[in-house]
Amino acid sequence: MGEPAEQRFEQLWTDHAQAVVRYARRHVLPDDVEDVVAETFVVAWRRLDEVPAFGLPWLLGVARGVSANARRARRRRDALTERISAQPAEDPAWPVAGPDDEVTAALHRLSDADRELLTLLAWDGLSHEEAAEALGCTRGALKVRLHRTRRRFAALLGEHTADPQGVTTVLPLSQPGGIE
């Protein structure tokens, strides 16, 4: 899109932004108004060739759809919040460490990133390649992270030994599902 398209879009904004804001204020919660207006004009920019000469009705039609999406998203978020708050405090999928549960206590003391890496592999059963994809890194980077995470985890568990030369060796974890 060249200069005329930018000028046309700017004119649409100048002429109709306040009307779209007023529409959004009537149809969504105050926290969602800016998002509705922004998304409406993103659609207008992408489909500028489809916007008629007098663009307000077209823009309000787009704002109507964007507002409906915002309301549905809000309802889903609220329902999820209700379901989460209705769950018992102790979720069996993430056990709270008891006095004899050193593994769970050690997991709780790891950083979020380290804990996520270990649980993706051990609890969710992902392969190294799948975990790397989930974490947005290469398989090589995952292997380095995993090596470092294992060392931190083993240190928290106290599962390390020193060989005769004084080099610390981390014992492998014997976790089913494989953190290999």
C-alpha cells in the first residue's frame, strides 16, 4: 500500500475513530474498548480496498464482530477463573511437598523455567525434540538447559558425589517417563 492508502486510512481514522470508540463503549466492558477499536482499525487497514467511500457503517459492522469476539473471550476467561477458583487448594497434578517428599520439595525450589523443562519431559512425556519445540528453542539448546537443570535439581536433592579427582558428578535421575 502506498501513500494514497495511508492517507485514506488516516482519513478513516480521523473521520470515524470517535464513533467506533462510542460504539465499543456501548458494547464491551471499559477494559476492552481500546482493544476493540484497535482491532477494528487493523481489519480496516488489512481490507482497505473493501472499505466503501463512506466507511462508518462498514467500520461499525467490523466493530460489531470484534465486540462480539471480545464478549465471548471475556466470558471464557471468567468461566475459566471460576473453574480454577473452585478447584481444591491441593491439585493432585501438582502435589504439595510433604515432610518426606524430597523430590516434590526440590521441584518447588527450582526456577519456573527449570521446573517446566523437567515436567515437560517427565510428567507430560514429551521427547527432547517436542520439548524444544514447546519451549521455543533448538534441541541443542534444550540439551544444554537440561544438563544444567539436572545439576541444579540433583544439588537440591543432595544427589551428587565427588570422584577421586574432586570433580562433582551428577547422578542420573531415575524418573519414569525419562528425563534422559
